[in-house]
Amino acid sequence: MSIQKIAVLGAGNGGCATAADLAIRGFETRLYSRSEKTLEPLLRRGGIELVEHGRDSFGQPHLITSALEDAVAGADLVTIAAPAVAHEFMARALAPLLTEDQIVHLNPGQTGGSLHFVHELRRAGCRAPVRCCETVTLTCICRMAGPARVEVYRRTANLGCAAFPAGAGPDILPEIATVFPNIVAAENVLETGLSNINAIMHPAGMVGNAGWIEQHNGELLFYRQALSPSVARLIEGVDRERLAIVRALGLRPRNFVEIFHAAGLTSDAALESGDVYQATQESEPNKTIVAPTTHDHRYVHEDVGYGLVPMAELAALLGIGTPVIDALITLASEMNRTDYRRDGLTLDRMGLEGTDLAALHGILQAGFP
């Protein structure tokens, strides 16, 4: 199989950057959003301006549409560049449309994303043997800089990518590498999911800066100012508990600073020090990113509900305590008046309710029975 036709689902930061880049590189690209309002500026300009390293280029997708069936029909690759909170909607909408010769790529998968997505496909009646994969984070660090204009700060280096089921990896991953050459193969989708750097750092930064975020609209640099030394120690606590889960699953243990550095997001000196605070301070691609102006934001909804909650759920399955992760979930739930333990990505929603460690390894390798 040679990937030529790509459907990009989601027209936010990541979706627009991905669609513009793929179109510029010559792929037949279809960009979908269910929001016609989101698509209006793209349709007016006939594409998306992409700014990278101070240079402007213009990507013209083959199709920009709010009709999902038109975007997906005949696509070799379906890339879902939408928040994890949209995975259930996407799975249910795609269930009658996907065919066995298509690859689905979650860009990114967050934590447990592929398990959740495929489980929802099955619940929605899809019986096609869907080949799914996910990347650790977005394929590039980017932000919309204006209507139909996206700025790419950096393409994520050494981007972990895993197939679900893992046994399909030798077939899928070489194909994905022709589209995203910055990927490196991961063992399975829990290796990628448990390397979710956004879940490791964003909740601590949001909870630890609640007052400032609410009182100072857009005046806080998230990585340079919000992630202070004490917040960095919270991140270290989350990372310590995450690593206990990783080790219990027999996966390669890499700490936050190692993952952050491998992605090209911090300095060699920070890697050598192993210090979280230094790593975030010396993150050149993230230096100008400002904090959200509200806690009604994906840094909480997604990174707590679909990042920390599945980590806590997996830890409970494995008999591992996670007091720091649990505290952040509790505080975020109170702050947003949302029960993230109930509404987030639980074992049941990942299709893992009632499994044990042996059954979990079987599902990761071969898929759901």
C-alpha cells in the first residue's frame, strides 16, 4: 500500500498544520470539521497559510468540508487531529464509513486513545478489522496565528508511534513513516500513551496557577512562568507515579525530561541535569506560548480527564498508588465542577474493565477478543 489520499479530521491547530503541510508536500488532502464556522476562513482563502522558520507557504487541500463521508471516502489514511474528548464522537461517526484497507491515525492518542477509539468503533457496530495507530503528541508544535494561518514552532522529533493491535505494527508503521518521517516505533499504545507529556505537566501548571490564570487574561507565559520550581516538583511527583506504571507493564522507563528532550523540546544541558524546572525553562519551541485564560480548556478537560484519569485507572488495575495524580484529579474536578473520574477515560471506556495484567498484554498485542 502507498499512502496518497489523506483525510485530516479536525481543523484546529494540529489539523490545519497537518493539512497544510500534507497538501504542500503533494498528498491529496481532505480537511474535515463538523463546524462550518471553523471552515469559513479556510474556504474564503482556498487553503491555509503555513508559517515555519519565518517562511510562508500555502497549502491547498483537495477538499475542505463539513461532510465526513466525503472526506473519508477512498482515503488511504484517516488522521484524527482532534482533542481526545472528540474520539468517541469520531468513532461513532466513522463506524459505518471505515473499510479494512484504511489506516486510522490518532494525532495524538493521548493516554489510552487507541483503546478507547477502537472500543467505541466496536460498540457502534463497526466490524471491519480497523488498523489503528497513534503518536505520543502532535506531529508538530503549532498554534493558529490568525484566520487560515498556522505557525509551526517545531516538528516533533523522535515521535513515538505505536499500532493497535501491536501485531499490526510491522505493516502499518512503515507506511506512516512515509507521511510522517519523524516517527519512531514504540512497543505498543501504552508505551505511547504513558509518554503523554501534556498530561504530565499541564494539569500541575493549571491547578498551581489557578488564581493568576483567572485574574490576568493572557499575561502568563505557561512554560516560562507558570511552571515555577514548586509546580515543577508537582510534575516530578506525577512523573514518579507514571514511571511506576510503566515499569509494572514491562515498558521502557524514560523520565519526563528524557521524553521532552527526545521530542526536541529542551536543551542538552537540561537533559544532563535531569531537572524538570530547567527543562521547561529551556524549552525554546514553547517559550512564547501563553497560558489559557480559563480552566474551561483542554489543558484540564483533556489532560486531566483523558490523561491523568486513565493513568490512575491503570495504576489501580496494577495495584499502584498514585497520590499526586489523584490529588490533581480531585482539585481539577472541584475547580471545574466536573467529575473527571466519572466523565474521563476509565477502564470501562477503554474496553479494559475486568482485565488483569496478562489479559491486558494480550489485548495490546492482538486486539480485543
